[in-house]
Amino acid sequence: MNVNGTELAVEIEGEGPAVLFVHGLGGTSNFYQVQADALAGSHTVIRVDSAGAGRSGIADGISIESHAADLAAVLDQAGVDSAAVVAHSMGTLVARVLAAQHPQRVTSLTLLGAVREPPEAGRQAQRDRAATLRDKGTGAVAPGVVANALSETTRTDRPEVAAFVRELVMRQDPEGYARNCEALGAATDPGPIDPALPLLLITGDDDKVGPPEASHELADAHGNATVHVLPGVGHWTALEAARPVTDHLLKFL
């Protein structure tokens, strides 16, 4: 699908109320395969590889705001008035911007491993990662992602998940990945979530990127959110805890 001048990989399946899945940094729409399969029988499932990620083209000026604008355009082209939005990691910032700028398009938010606006050290880390990607490619960053973003439990007991995360990262275009790292490094807080918008937050108790306290802060500010903290789970929530995440999502929707 050509979206704002860039070819984006978009998958749409099923019928019923729409659910829009938004992946995070280093991910693709395949991050949500288990959840998409569970929902396709009762919902219209929309999955997008963001600009610069997965099978999508690389755009100029990639930012949190440009990703949100792309998602609004995908809904337009798909003929979808509104959707429940499910987002992970950097995608949780994108989803919050989408909900703030296009409130009529978002019926609920589910945020997995919700992240904050990065501190200066985090901004520099993303700029450094972008430089490494351009200089040495994805193979230079994949081991660190597996080691730091997955829980020890997952790495030990579910090595196939670690292998899949490594493959997701290794298959990224280095320049596209670098631009998305820079987008996260430049991100600002999208502001409060409308208290009237149903909000579900799911994270792992071993998530160092989107720690439980970040989800609790969002929930406290919202005033009527549900938070689930999953034991033995790191940052790649929908992969490390595929069944619990799916069950919580089905109940919420």
C-alpha cells in the first residue's frame, strides 16, 4: 500500500470490528502473529510494517508523528473509520500520538511494554545504535537486543523465542532501523491519554525497556486502566507470553 509516498507492507484479514496492530523498534507485523490469528475470526485485523521496518520502504523524516500519520492514512485507504489499537514498545508512543491527534479513529488502546519519553542517556544510546547499524549492520546489534530485552527465563526456557527475536532484528534494513532508532531518540511524551478511552497495559516483571512502573504511571494518570504484569517476561511481550497476552486482549476487546 502506498502511504504518504512510501510503500508500506499492510496485511488485512477477517471481518468485524477493526483492530490495528503497531509493532515496536526492531519488530515487524509478525510480532503479533499469535494474536492476529486469534482475532481474525471475529475482527478485521490490520497489521502494518512501519516505514523503515520489515518489508516496508524507507521514508525520509521518520518520526513518531510520521508513523502515526501513516497509520491514520492506512485506516483511510482501508475504509476503516475507527479501530482498537494494540501497540508495543516504541509503537506505544505512536499509538498515543494517533489517539491524541485522531481521537475519533481510536476506540481503545492496548499498550504492551509501554515506554516513556527517553532520558538524555537513552537518546544518546539510540543515536549510538543508529551509528553502529550504519557502520556494521544489524548483526552488530542483534545479540544485545536478545540479551537485554528478553527475560532470563525466556532465554533459558524458550530459546525459540530468542531465535525469532534475533531473526526479526537481523532481517531489518540497517538504514531503516537506524532511522527508527533516531526517531525513538527524538521522541517526546505524547501527553495524557483521554480518561474516556479504554486502556489496557501489559508488561513483564523483567521488562527493562518498558518497566512495570511506566505502565503504572500511565494507568494512574488515566484513572481507569487495567494493568497486567506478567511474571518471567521481558520486553518482547506478545512473543514471550503469547497466550496470556492473547487472553487478556480477547477479554478486553
